[in-house]
Amino acid sequence: MTLFDSLNKPEKNYISYAPLAERMRPLKLDDFIGQDHLIGKGKVLRHIIENDILYSMILWGPPGSGKTTIARIIEANTKNKFVSFSAVIAGIKQIKDVMDIASFEIKHNNIKTILFVDEIHRFNKAQQDAFLPFVENGTIILIGATTENPSFEINSALLSRCKVFILNKLTQENISELLIKAIKNKEHGFGNYKFVIENEAVDFIAQSADGDARIAYNILELAFNSLGMQSSKDSPVNPGQIEAIIQKKALLYDKNGEEHFNLISALHKSMRGSDADASAYWTMRMIEGGEDPLYIIRRIVRFAAEDIGLADTNALVVALAAKDCFEFIGPPEGYLAIIETAIYCALAPKSNALYTAYNKIMEDIRSHLSLPVPMHIRNAPTKLMKEAGYGNGYKYPHNYTNAIVNQSYLPEKLKGRTYYQPTERGFEKTLKERLTKINEYKSKLPKD
């Protein structure tokens, strides 16, 4: 027996007593659920796995998103040696042992070694440096899995020699599909048992798992062990029983149904009504109900443009900063940034002047279609265009006092049309004063 054997070969009956999450781990790409941007038909990671043309890579994604599963699929489908260990328990001695054997294999048997390191971010700089020469000369193909940003946790020299694949958090639909497969699977799941569970209970487990398939499997296994033998068609496991198991309340929230629209409407109207408390409450109600936080942020960004606009130009900045903050630090700390922007937008001065201007403009575009650009504001990069009159009569504002000229910029049929009418609220009051002064100044100048 070699080190490779001791590191890789499970005990004979291992699968029988392994947790459900381990038993249900697929070994074929076609059985993998989620990460379609990497594993879908024709995608790059699928291509290199199917063709066994592997190179060093980092799999970066949240817990339970499929990083280890992808590594196991690679192990099941490669002709190379495959060694795996966790950075939590391995030290520099184990690394050197693996490197020595990998060097022997490639020199004497012309076989490369794929080394899978789970939680690679837990290795310190010296341990990561130990991989570098062997990755560089091709002795090993390193596959590292991490939940942390590789830019900060992986040595730059090692990172530059690896392709980073970013895994997304699994959707509720992905996890529901995984759970249903486990319930029906006769070999590794509960298909040989009379385990009956309501679809709503499955969805609640998927929602509670927050994108982590391992958590979802653990909840399902706990439900089976504690309630499965009692379940039947007349008395299936229901959401209330799952609540009791995981000690988390099932909030009334259907992401694709009426309650979804009710709650986002409540948030919009609370912010529009300048109620900071209600805005924060409805924000957290949606988050706790399983809504995608980025969906909430997208709606607040829209609100910042539609209901605040130029009355407070910081509203849009704060809303977009909330997106960056949440993506950077994730839940639950990132939820504070979402509440912050909801409260900020609730307390900001309101104006729908931009939204009104947008509607007026769209009405004119639909009514008049493609009106020609006035000749005097057309660009004239060629001699022919200049001879045709392009740009004739254009007044360059910087050549005039206050950089203002009495010149029309709209199509002839829309000349004099007013779209933007600022309010007296917030920064728009200043903009309205500026606009009034500009118009008064223009009125005293010669017309074009």
C-alpha cells in the first residue's frame, strides 16, 4: 500500500454509514446540479473534465456549492493519480511526502498527480510555497477549494499559476431538486423507505439551507431519522415539523407568488412614504423569508433613481455601495448594508421628476419615431459631410460668456419641449434655481 492508497481509498462499507450529503455526492457531470455557468453543456470546466485535460485551478465558492463534488467527479473520470487532503489537518510533512511520491510517479511512470486540497486558504504562506515549484514544473496539478477570496488568501505566485473558477450559491430550486433526488434514490437515499414529505416542507428545507446543499441534506436526514418512520400519505412530514427540528420559523413568503409582490410593494411604499422603521422591517422580512438579497438591492437601486432621483444624488451611490458591500462580506453582516440603504432612501428627499421626464420622452419617441438630428449639432468628420452642411451654425458654448448659448438641441418637431421639471425638494431645489437662471440668461441672448 502506498501513500496514495491510504489517502484515497475509503473503507469498504464507508458509504453505508456516511452522512446523506456524502452518500448523495454524484460522480458524473450529468448528475451534478447547479453551476451551469461552469458545468453546463459546452462550458469550459465541463470540457476540461470530460476530456481529462486538467490544469491547476482554484474552486472558489460558498459552503455547500459543489467544490468538493467537482473534485470527486474529476477523481472518478481522470486517468491521472488523484490525492486529496484537507488543509485543516495536513501539515508541511504530508505535503512533502506527497510531492516526493508525485515526483517519483512522473519520472518513472510518466503519470501526473492531481492534488486536491480542501480549504486551501487555511495553509500558511510557507505551506503554500511548498506547492509552487511542483505546480510550475508540472509534477502536480493542484486543485484547491476555498470559501475565501483567493486574491487575499492564496499567494500571488501560486494564484498566478492557477485558473480560478467561481461557484455561485445554489438556488432554492437547485437544492429542492437535490432533496427530491435524495428522497427517491434507492441506493444512497431514502427510496427504499416509506418516507413521505410535503413539497412545501422540501421547499422550506431548501429555503432554510440558504444555498448550502450540505445543510439541506443534514436537515432532511434529521427529518428522516426523527419523523420518517411515522410518515405516510395521510400524515406526511410538513413544514411545521421541519420548523420544530431546525428551530426556525417558516415565514409566509412565496418568492414566485403573491406574497413576493406584496412584500416588495410594502418596501417600496414604505421608502416612498419616508418611514425608516417600516422600510427596515420589510427588508428583513424578505431576507428572513429566503429572498435573494441582491433582488432587494436591485429594487432599492431602481427606487433611488425613480423616487429620489436628483433630489439626493447620494441615494443611488449608497444603493450601489450596498451591493458591493454585500457581495464583499456576504451574510449575515452584509444584511446591515441593505438595511442601511433602505433607511437612507426612506429618509431622503423624494422626487419623481426623472421618472416623469422618462415617460414624456418615451411618449414622444413612440409618437414621432426617428426624428432627424438637427444639422448644426451633427458631427462632421469628413469633407463631404461638411459640404453637406453637417455642423453648420453650431455655437461652441465654451467660446461664449458663462458657456451658455441660446441654441436648440432637440429635433425641429420637438423644439421647446420641456421634459425635466425639478421639484423644490432636496438637491433638486438647487437644480431648479440653476435651470431658472440658465433659461433667464438664454432669453436675453440672440436666438439661433
